[in-house]
Amino acid sequence: MKESYSINRCPVCGHSSFKHFLNVPDWLVSKEIFELQQCEQCQFVFTANAPLEKDAGPYYNSEEYVEHSDTSSGLIYSVYHVARRAMLHYKYMKIKRLHVGKKLLDVGSGSGYFMNFMKKKGYDVTGVEISEKAIALCKKNFGIKAHSPSEFLEEKLDTDYDIISLWHVFEHVYSYDAYFELFSKSLNNNGYLILALPNCDSQDARMNKSYWGAYDTPRHIWHFTSKTIELFAMGRGFKMIKKHRMPLDPFFNVMVSDSYKDKFTFLPLTLLKGLYSYIISLLNIEKSSSIIYIFQKNT
Ligand SMILES: [Zn+2]
């Protein structure tokens, strides 16, 4: 039996008693079952038996793991690629409205689509990426060089960024404290830290339970809600400034969740469920499928 990544203290509040929350299969790659646990004090949810970081590589080996690949096959993934363009513009508009400088660090930059979009808008972009395949694609497609996480953690990159962004990345990060320390060091005092995260308190998470696409165990170790990420960041010297919805995520998550349930997916019904989840998120952002959180340092 392989050793798993053990969590003895809650990363959010430091408490050490946890209760069972949900068993979630790794639908995408291994089909192994993973257990989510919840902190009894602050209600933070995490994957209790994720692989050690050194053993995590094989769990990312899927052509369907679109975050790191460039293939476009199947309905869900065609939609994903079209939606990506709309989301790039949406992210740009949210950043533009912060009225801050244009030096941007994108952590978990993947194949570089966001960096390339921002570069064209006049931003000075730097990327950090763990996948060598993604680094190579980024270089080949956009001529942008991304750095390895160790270069970032060993403080070899600049330390005067106006924006540090992580789009659906932080839920994968093992050494969360080292990263937060570096965010603090690398961000200007008037700069912004942007974290986009799935929300396990969302309408579609509650509706789909273990089928919810954004649990994505064991690749997602941390399952934040608006409350737990605010507490987590507060404990590390950051205050939450703003929250935004990610309007396409309810549709994408519901499509992924439905694809895990049946061999045959009836698309109009899936889209209706996505629409329902989206309408709930309009009424209450804390029920959004994913949320973009904007933080600043406490100075
Ligand atoms: Zn806790």
C-alpha cells in the first residue's frame, strides 16, 4: 500500500479533529476512491488520502486533462475550447478594472493562453508551470518562457509584481505555506493576488455529490468555500477585497458531472441543470460553481 499525503492539522484553522465528508472516485484517471474529510472547527474540506507529491504525476496522465493538453475531441472539450476565449476576455476585464500596474505573474500558467492574451493587452507576463509538456507548448505556440515551480520557490524570479494570478491552480498545491509566503514577498504593497477556485459549497457541488466534476480527486487536495479561503488567506496576511462569479463554470461542471453518471448524456437536460445552478449563483455568489477571489496584502 502506497503512503499517502497526511494532513494532521487543518491548514485553515490549525485544528486537528476531522470528520468524514464524502467518498469521491477519481473518475478521470485511476478510478481509485478518495476520502474527503472536513475540519470539525472551521468546516474546511480536503482530500484526506491524496498521493504524496512525488507520486502524483501518474494521476495527471490523461488526454482528457485539458488543463495541460491541447487536444480538442469530444463535445465537452470542444465547448471548453470555445468557452476559453470568452473567459480570457472576462478575466482581462476584471484585472483591468483593478487599475494597477501591468507586471503579472501567472502561477500554473499551463499552455500559456492567458499569458499570451494578457501580453497582447500590454502586460509584462511571467509564468510558473509544473508540466514540462505545457512549458514546451507555451514556448512553441506563443514564444513565452514559463519557469519551473522550484525557480519560483527558490526566489529566482522578480519580486515586484502588480498581479499574481492562479486560475484553478491553488487547489492542487501541496506546499501551500511556501507559496503564500512567496506571494507575499513577490507582490507590491498595492498589488493584487487573484485566486480562482472551485466552490464545494456551490449549488452544483451539492446537487452532484461524489459526481461533482470539480472535486477532481486526488488532483484537487483542497476544497475551499468562500468562508474557508477567506480565513486561510487572513491567517497568512491577506485580506479579501472582491469576489466574482465564473459564469461558464456551472455549465462546464454540470456537463462533466453528468458525463461521469451515464454512458448517454442528454445535453438539453444537462444545460438546464447548468442554467439552474447559474441562476442560483446570481442570487447568491457564495453558491457559485467557482469564484474568483481578489486579495491584497495587509500592510
Ligand atoms: Zn479548520
